[in-house]
Amino acid sequence: MKICSVSQSFYPYVGGVTRYLQALGKHLIGRGDEMIVIHYKTPEMSDYEVVDNIRIYRMAESPGLRESMDGYLKFKELIIDTTHGSKAPVSVDDRFDYGYYDYLGFNLAMYEKVKEVYQTEQFDILHVHDFQVMPLAFLLKDEIDVPLVFTWHVPFTNAMPADWRDFMVRYLRYYDQVIFSTDEYVRTAVESGLSPDKVTKINPFIETTNYCFAGPNNFREKFGIPEKDNLILCVSRMDPRKGQEYLIKALAEVVKKHPDTSCAFIGNGSLTKKLMGRNERVESLKALAAELGVADKVKFLGKVCQDDLLAGYDACDMVVLPSINEGFGLVLSEAMCFGKPLIGSNIGGIPEQIVDGVNGFLFKPTEHEELAQYISSLIENPELRKQMGNIGKELVHTKFCVERGYKDHCQIYDTIHLKKRMKDNSGAGESLLTG
């Protein structure tokens, strides 16, 4: 079977969707399937390449598309704000003032690219990833006769206004299956009008075997972190929605009681921020750390190589994800592979991974004093850190591993592909499927 995945971005941009698709592709290829990915091409990328046996096609930027990118990115930011409930809501009727036409233009360009690739590849299933390319099923409904799957990677909660949920569902109805990452998102989608038989929950997953570290670890020495310090690690995109400032505020409280404590931030801006030329986030966080008197306790490491990321997980004492809004937060699963206790805000997919008081702690988003209490508790209880880390390590290898996610995807792919073949071969339309 040939599975074609479409997303805004993919390799070499290493984000959550990239890791997700690379891990899934490895296992699909291992069972004899073929994996194709289509995504947006930035100037430094080639039009086509093969990475880990995944064939990658990139949608080149035309002059018209280049002119419309500002509008597309503006609408994308509006959707992120709307789905995360992070700003005062804008009526869906006003979307045309926020780049909606340019968003549709981006999708029309991607639609043409998908049709072009289909002529070459004749793939069996099209799997579309996230809202940036959500209209594709509507655009392709009379063009390509293959089953259409969609994965929603951001929150889908009642924090999103009803008019926007209705807007999203109108597009999602054109897909044969829609995958959400949490029970809450599934429930909200169904309550918003999406048919229950089209909805599936699949927790995101990681290739757990890739998250290990052996040998001497010089992470602290390399980045100037004292060996004796309690080390808090935060791995996340540098974005206001990730709430890094609340961890810095919490750290300022913690060091009053535990002065030998440091915090390292790993991550840079998103592809969207790069395209928009907005990279001021780190500077504002550095200013906050200086204002609170903990500048010497905070390290901003930016994007690091994979070896340094793994070394960071291995070297730290705990991992904190202080997000204000979070779709899922797979960095927590990555940290569990190293047997690290977790602290995360009680929103989005974080409670799917942290069982409060078992493998970590949950705190109310933005409540930095509560966060500080949990950090201090872990510092003061090394046995608790070890116990929570061991439980997390067992959990990630059963619930959030790629083997589980791969099986869940295979069940969807195999079922809808079989239904399609039965329908095509029988000539009986839906009657053979429904009995």
C-alpha cells in the first residue's frame, strides 16, 4: 500500500509532525508499505529527495504564492490563537480580514501539487496533517478517488468559539476518518457535529528506541551548568503559548530555598515565526530572568543537535512543560524514556501523559507559585524522583511508543483501504459494506 502524507512542513524542519511521520514511516516501510510526503518548500530545500526511504515531494513557491504568504501566515496565526483560546475571539465571519483568501490560495497550490504527485505515485491513501492544509479533502473530492484521513494536531476544545468549531467541522466532514489525540478533543468534535463513526483517538507517539544515551555525558560542562546543581530542563518551541516565563518566575522562587538550581531551555522559534521574521521571544525571556535576579541560573540553548538533546534529557533531574496551551507535548514522552519525573500544566494533551502524583505533577497553567512548590518537592525527594521516573519509563513504552501508534494507524489504513477495494470490485456501491 502507498500512503501519502501532506503537511505544511517536514524534514529538514524538525518539528512534532516531522518526528511523528518519520517514526510512523519507518514502521510502515518495514511491513512493506511505501511512504510519500508532500510539504511546503522553503528556498534552501530541494524539490525532491529520499530520506530514510520516505519519498519527499516539495511544493515550490510561485511568485503568486510568495506574495500571499503574509496573508496565509496571518490566518494561520489566527487559527492557532482561536484553537488555543489565547486571545480575544474573532468572529469566523471576519476571517476574510485575516488572510483567509491567501490561506485558500496556499491550499489551492498544495492541491495542485497533490494532483501532480498522484499522477506519478498513484498512492492508495491520502493522510492530511493539521489545519494548515485542512481544505484539501474538499478540494480533492472529485479529483482523486482514494480514502482521505486527517490528523488534527492542535487542541479542539470548547475554548474555541462555536462558530469556529462549526467552520472546522464543515471541512473535516469531507474526510473518511479524522484522528484526534485526546478524549476531550474527540468529545468536543462530536458535540460540534462531526459524525462519531468518522472520529478516532490516537495518542501521538515516539520512536522510544531513539531516546537513550550511553557513555560519558558532558552536557553540563558544555553549556556551563554546575555539576552540583539541580537541573530543570524545558524543551519547547520559543513561543508565548509555551509559557516559559512562568518557569522562570517559579525558578526565582525555588532558588530562595535551593540556590543550587539551574534551568536550561532547549528550542527555537517555529517555521512560521521564521517566515514572519519574528524572533524576539528569547530576548524578552532573558530580560525577565535578569529582572528576577536569576539570569545566571538560566541557559537558553536554542536549537541543539540530537546528541545534545539526548544528553540534556540524561543530565537533568526533571523535565517541566509550563505551556499555557498545548496540543499534546511529546517532549514529555521523550523525557519518560530517560526515567525523568515530569511537571506539566494541566491542559491539552499533557494530562494524557502525566498521571498526577504518579509519574509527575500537574499544575494550573500560569500558576508559577504552585509550579515552584512541585519543583522544590522533587528537589527535596530524590527517591520520589526515581520512583516517578521509573513509572514513567514503563508508561511510555506501552502507551506512547511508535509500535502502539503504528498498529492504530494500520488498523485505520487497512480498514478504509479494504472498504475501498470491496466497493470498487463489487460494483455494488455501499450495499456490500453495509449488508
